[in-house]
Amino acid sequence: MSSTLELEALFRDAAGDVYAYARTLLRDDGAAEDVTAQAFERAHRRRERYDPRKGTPRAWLFSIARNAALDELRRRSRTAALTTDLPDDAPGLEDDADDVVRRAAVRAALAGLEPRERELIALKFHGGLTNAELARALKLSESNAGTRVHRAVTKLREACHAPA
């Protein structure tokens, strides 16, 4: 990640997803904005350290964002306070009754997951990380990361389809 133009393109592509990821972990719009800014600031300062052999620029950025979010959680002494709330202005969601019910079901299902499982889901779907990138970010084997994601997604599906 040698040029400022590459970093600007990465910002345009990933800023919303980094914010959504941080918002999922922190449950605080202001803190998520701060963490997003910190992640990009750190990425800018460390851009010469990016190693394409270790993953995509997006995965590298989400690893930085994860560390910034965990720093914020530690600062607050809330390391176990991962949350499931989606921002009220989540893109692509319509306001009809079916969507409201689906959103509530997903929130409830996410709330039933362990904090580590919620983080995996956030990195996988907000971050778009591959299992190999998840493994590197979380210091797991790739097969373990894949297994954990599969189990978390299975739990989500089961919880979302469980009778109310």
C-alpha cells in the first residue's frame, strides 16, 4: 500500500463497512466513527508495512480496525460488551413489516451468539474477509476459522427460523 491514492480508494471502498463493523462491536455511533478514523489514520501511518503476501488491503485494514476497536473496548473496560444492534440507517433495508420482523429476528439471533461468534460474523460479513484472512486476524488455523464461521452461521439460521 505504497500510495496515498491506493489508500484513498480503499477508504472509499471500505469506510462504510469498517464503520458498520466497529458499530457492531461497540454499540456506539460516536465510538464507531472514532475507531473508523483511527483505523484509517493507522493504515496511513503504516502503509509501507502492508504485505500483500499476508492478505488483501481490505483484510489488512480490518485487522487494523479490529485492533482499534479492541483498544477502545479495553479503554472502556468493556471487553465482553460486544453487541448486536444494527445502525438504524443500515443501507438496503426497507421499512415494510416483513423487513422489521426479519431485522428483529436477526438481532435476537445475534444476541444469542457468544461475543467471539458475533465478532466472526461481523468480520466475515461487514469486513468481507476470507477464512484465511479471518484466521490471520484472529490467530486461528484456517480450518478452525472456517468451522467457527460455519457454526455461528448455522446458529443464526436456526435461531432466525425457530418458531416464536
